[in-house]
Amino acid sequence: MYYQLNLPLLAVFFNELAVLIFYKKKELENHLSFLREEGKRIGLIPTMGALHQGHLTLLNYAKEYCDIRLCSIFVNPTQFNNAEDMEKYPRPIEKDINNLKEAGCDLLFMPEVDEMYAEGEEWHINLEGLDSILEGAFRPGHFQGVTQIVKKLFDIAKPDIACFGQKDYQQYLVIEKMVHLLKIPVELKLCPTVRETDGLAMSSRNIRLSDRGRNQALIIYKSLIYLKQHIRRETIEKSKVKAIEMLESIPDLKLEYVEICDLDSLEPLTDYTTNESVIALIAVWIDGVRLIDNMIIEVEN
């Protein structure tokens, strides 16, 4: 069972019974104001729905740092540069609500597009090149859309903390950059990637894979493990070439990038001499589904 509530008093009454759903910004703002007056710390977990264990782990992770966990579900049109990709994005909303309820989520914000965007609205933030490399190079405008919606969510929720998953590491750095540039008073938390037992990174897009594609996708994790195991045993270029060969051995797999980068700037590296940790990142298409993954690797001197 779930409820759409308008009054803070009713929201408190039902708080132990179900996740509380808000569709309007003003109603959510009023309720959060009520909670802050009681001294509650607010944690925000922004999502586009199609929730999996990775999202639920973020909820659990947030529990240590806040009193109230607010999850948002909004398939944000401004971060898609492919209309077909947005149309295909899974929206199992009833399942999502049940998962949030079982995970003990306190509040759910689930607005319509016209609640979040005015007609003809424009947005641009100078992310100092971080939005034009890797994901940004293959998805032009994507991170402008990400920062646009996350800024709106921060303005509405005014969270004390906000949690993001490592699988979208570049997204985390982009949001971190925005928070710094705009001096937004929120603490960001990065939660480790959650994987299936065979290593595949959990993703809302995985449900679109066929059984064959799902099996083929395991090469992503295997390639990351290869890169991790061959740190300092061979040059970056040689290990990247091997990882590319592994990925391209899969029929019909379309490779976008394999990179080993600085952990803070995502600048591509040519050697490990000055880095204690690096990050390996991969993006591919399998079964018409775009998949990304990464692995933070400790470099031993």
C-alpha cells in the first residue's frame, strides 16, 4: 500500500506504514520544512527508477548519515541525447514503490516533467571540460542535463547529504564540481558499485539484455579485472590494448572507450609514477544497450 499525501500531519501519521509519495514540489518542500523544524537530517538519493539492489544499497548507506531518506524517481529528459533511448528506459513503478517500502525509504518524490521544467527553460554551467570527455564525448549535453535536474532536486529538498553510486563515477565528479562552483551546502557520498555474483555491475539497463547479451556483458568486468591485475606489470598502453582485444572478441559488441585515468580529474594517464590510485573506465554497446562500468585500482609503489 502507498499513499499520496498533502499535509505534514497526515504524513507523520502514516510514516510507519508506508513510503510517502509526493508529486508536487511545494508539498514536498512543506513536509521537509516540517521535518527540519524537528531537527531531522535529510538524505537524498536521486534516481530514474527501475530500481535494483544498487539503489537500495544507497538507501542503506544513507541511513548512517541522516534521519530521513528521500528517494526521487524522475526520468529526466534533458540528460538523454537519444529520444529512443529515453523511450526505452524501463519504468516499473509499482515494483519500485514496493522495493522502496521494503527498504524502509521514508519519502518518495515522483514529479511529472511539467512540474520540474518550464517551457523553453535553458541551463548551462561551465564544468571546466569535465563534461566533454569520456561519457561527455559520446553523449553531448548529457552532463548539462544531469546537473540541471540535480540542482533542481537540491533546491527543492535542501538535503544535508546526497548519495550516488560509483558506477556513474564521472557523474559523481560532475555533481561534485557543480556543488563546488555554486557553493551548494550539501555533503556528497560515493557508494561502491554493487555487482551481481558473477561481477556484472547492477544497472537499470540490464533488464533490457537478452540472455545471450547478459552473458556477453560479463566481459566488461573481466576486462576491468585484467587491468587491475596488470597494474605496473605492463605499460598502460599495453594493458589497454589487451583489454580492448578482450572486449572486441565478443561478437556484435561495440566498443566506445577503455581508459585508465586520474581519479580526481579523469585525465587519461600514460604511466603510474605519480598516482596512488587510478580508475579504469569502460563503455560498450551490447544488444543495443549501452553499458558502463569502472574500477578504482590501487597502485602499489
